[in-house]
Amino acid sequence: MSSSNTSGSSPLTFILTGIPGLLMSSYWLALPLCCLYLLMLLGNCTLLWTIKTDCSLHVPMYHLISMLAVADLGLSLSTLPTMLAVFWFKSTSICFEACIVQMYFIHSFSAIESGVLVAMAFDRFTAICHPLHYASVLTPSLTRKVGGVIFTRGICVVLPVAVLIKKLPFCRSHVLSHSFCLHQDMLRLVCGDVRVNSLYGLTAVILTKGLDCLTILLSYIMIVRAILSIVSQEARAKAFSTCVSHLCAVLIFYIPLIGLSITHRFGRHLPPLTHTLLADAYLLVPPVLNPLVYSWRTKQIRRRILILLCRRGA
């Protein structure tokens, strides 16, 4: 096979994989997948619409929740075309350029979501550790600027990954491990030197999600110290309850991400099903669960949604 990105006049294509050991033509797999995507779209769009239409929610905390919903939508919609093509239409091939585009958007929105979780950790830190300065520190203007920085970082940090991988020769099997394109999965199929790509990818992950995870951890160390210094147990419980939704979002996002990163680098001996389930959990679980968590845990959002449902029912 040619060592370039094309073989004769035929463009390079990759073969996507469904769930190892299960038939892709099974509609009992495709139907739950469609339900998950519909639930994700309904949950995140409802969250965005509720925050947009209720003026009392136009404060920094809910602006950050809106950013999280946008990142979740982007992450899910990046995988939607190939996931449905593989499981519903049994179409497993994807051209090289489309694979790079999908990989770029998946990793960009993942970096954006990680950045939003950091901003939300800072929001909780300021609210609990410096409550008197909360309104003066976290202004709507600052929130918009922070959002702009987060989205710019996510867009720019992944761009070299797409540029570098486009120049590599693919001359091995073109079968990917997932039903979507990921950077490490594509590098596995390269027959040339991938040290630069691998090093930059690792550096980008460390400087984004690695630092983000460390920042969130340090924020919660200071938050816990501040909560423990409160004398009243009722006040402690109330302060901690304001962090539960964010903690759930952090765990939902980072646990599958860390598991997937470890298995990609050190778990080559593990069965393919392990890699597939971790990747699917990393990309599908947060966008589905985050709106449910914030709708359930945030009283203002829950009340607003119930009012809207009652009006429609009437």
C-alpha cells in the first residue's frame, strides 16, 4: 500500500468500528443511541432556552452553565454523523479530510468544556471563600471575556494537531478503534515518525486538561478549608450544596477522560471493548447528564422549567 495519504487516484479513507463483538446492524443498538442524542439535544437546548428567557438567570453563574451546555452540544454533534452512520445505516467509511475535521471538533470542544469547568470552579471558589466580593469580581463583562478566552484556547490549541497529522503517511490498516476519529487512534495507523505529533498532543493535553484538573483540585482544597471554618453545620451544608452540581459535572467529565487517556497509552493489552466503552462514555455521558444534574440541583432552573411545562400543559 502506498505510504502517502492517497493510493493512486483514490482518496484515503478510514474504516470506523462499532462495538466489538456486536453486529452493527442491530437496531436495538441504534435506537438507544438515537434516544441518547435526542435526550442530549432536548436537555441542553431546554437549559439554554430557560436561561435566555428568564432575566433573573442573567448572572455569571448561569452564563457559565450556558457555556457548558454549548460545549456539550458541540461535543455531541461532532460525533453524531458517524455514530448514526455506523450503527443505523451500517456506513463505516470516512474520508481522511472528514476524519481530521471530526477529530478537530471533538478535541476542541473537549478542551472548551474543560476550560468552562475551571471557570465554574473559580465561580464557586469566589462565592464561598470571598462572598462579599463576588458581585464585584465576577461581573458579566469578565464572564464574557473569560468565555472568549476559553473558546479561543480550545480552538487554537488543537489546530496544530490537525495540521501535523495531515502531513503524515498512512500505510497500515485503516481500521479505527471507534465509531469516530480521535487523535491517538489515528496516530496508531501512521507508518512514519509520530514523535512530534505525539509530543505535541501530550503537551496540549497537559497544558489544557492537565492544568485545568489541577486548578479545579486546588480550588476545591481551598473551598473545603473555607467550608470547614464555618461554625454552623447548617451553613456548612448549604455552602457545600452549592458545589454539588459542579462536582458532579467534573467527575462525569474527567473520570472517563482519564480512563480513556490511560488505556490509549498503557492499555493496549486490554480488550477492544474496553477502549470503545470508555470513549463512548467520555463523549456521550457528560452531554446527557450535565443538563439533568443542573436542572435537578439548581432550584431556579428547576422552577423555571416546571413553570414552562405547566403553561404548556394548560
